[in-house]
Amino acid sequence: MNNSSQHSSPPNRQEPTLTVVVPCYNEEEVLPETANRLGTLLADLIRSGDIDQASHILFVDDGSKDMTWQLIETFALKNKTFKGLKLSRNKGHQYALLAGLHTAEGDAVVSIDADLQDDVNAITQMLLNFKTGDDVVYGVRNKRTSDSFLKRFTAESYYNLLRKMGVDLVHNHADFRLLSRPALEALKCYGEVNLFVRGVIPTLGFQSSIVEYARDKRFAGSSKYPVTKMISLAINGITSFSPVPLRMISALGFFVSFASLLLIIWALGVRFFDPEAVPGWASSVIPIYFIGGIQLLSLGIVGEYISKIYSEVKQRPRFIIERSV
């Protein structure tokens, strides 16, 4: 596969053209405020000469069912700072984000969610880091006070689990980041269907840095990431970047074999040294339930990896853009 980043022109670091990519799904309640804050920020940066006048905001509508796309069209008609992409159907946050990153123009691209939980003012510091030579700048939340105890606990546990499994992930970083043009071109070389963008970015290998910020509560509307989607994203992150679960099956098989051997010895001891024991019950029932449970668990893990292979080999498009403004 050709690495297109090798042939891309170096980004303008002094007065770069900036594109802010904003994935959206049913965000009509918060989108006007999002457009206002981001539009004000870009206007200030253009006025101060920090970014080029061609800089803009790119909203990506992930097949919303409310008035999200109509709002994006309105923004684009009133102000050339705003542009929009509409996917043909709902594909999920990661694919909407990727569509925006693949389509975005400019020397630097910042991705940020529409819910205004990420601090838009942190983009200014990201630009400063970019101008000093960083190709990837991660937005990292410095505290989780806005989260419930359950969400904080599960998030911390998940990051620790991924680290132990060998996945290179930036702690407390979601999808708020800046990418330079060379980093974006390198990202385009990754053609996997089972997408976990925050896990892919660290593998690019470019010079990177971190900008910390305080994460707020959602400005309006409800979260588009229910527990089921969070669990699905977590599983995808593990199985897309780590073979450890498969190796755990091998270790588990060894353990079960060893435990079965001990059980056989115990059953033989009962058979020969305890004349009142009911013959055959222990050696039949215990291995059936124990080994049966292990087999089902192992088949489930193997099946998860096979399903990913099945998705990859079909090579279907990861997203389809229906229209743009």
C-alpha cells in the first residue's frame, strides 16, 4: 500500500489553514451553540493572524433523524466558515469522524464532539503546539468530576485493562485532537473496517504532545453513547489491537487440563478409599459443567475475532457521503 504521507507537501506552520471536524448525530438542541462558540473562536484566530482566512468548520451529519442537517445547511448558507457532510445512513461516531478527517482540507485538522463537553478554547493551545513542530496533539481531560462514579470507575478500569493488554492508548483521551496534514495522509493508509480511531492514532508514530483541559457537562440534549454502545466500543478497542484474549484461551486450556488431571486423581481416590461414595457422580457432573462453560467462553472470544475477519475481507465502504454543502 502506498503511503501518501510521503508525497504530501509540508504544512504551513506559521499561518495554517485549520479545519475543525464535528461529528453530529441528533444534535439539534446543542448545535446552534456549538456553531456559535466554534465560529467565534475561528473568527478570533483569523483576526489575530494565527490561522488562514480559508479555515473553516466541517459538520458531519451521521444520518440524524432530527433537524441536524437542516441546521448545518442554514449555517453554511449564512456563513462561509461552515461546511457540512451528510452520510447516507447512521454509521456510528467513529465512521462519521473518519469521513470528516478523510474529507477535511487544510494544514491542520481538529476533531471535536458537538456536545461542548470538550473545551473549544484548548484548540488555541493545540495550534501553538502544532506550530512548534507537533504533528499530533491530544486533548486530555485533567479530571472526571463531571462523570458519575460508575462512569469514572469503568473508564479507569478500561484504560488500565487496555494498557495491560499492550494497547498503546493515551490515558483520558477520547477523540479531541489535532492532526497535521502528514499525519492525516498517514491515517488514510489504514483501511480497517473495525474502526477504533483513538487506538490507531498513536500507531502513526509522529511527534506528539498533550494539552490538558477541564471537561464540562453536556450543554444540551442527551448523550448519544448509551451503555450498549460504550461496551461495544470497548470490546472493539480490545479485539482490534490486542491478541491477548486469544492467548488467554490457550492459557485457560492449559489450566483446565491441569485441573481436570487433579479432578481425575481425586475421583480415583474417592472410588478406592470411600466405600460409601456414590460412584461416578463427581467424575461426570463436575467436568461437564466446568469444561462446557470454558468451551462456550472460548468460542465466544474466537467468534469475536472471526467476525472481524469476516467484516474486513468483504471490503465494503466504511461510509457513503450523500451530500455536502
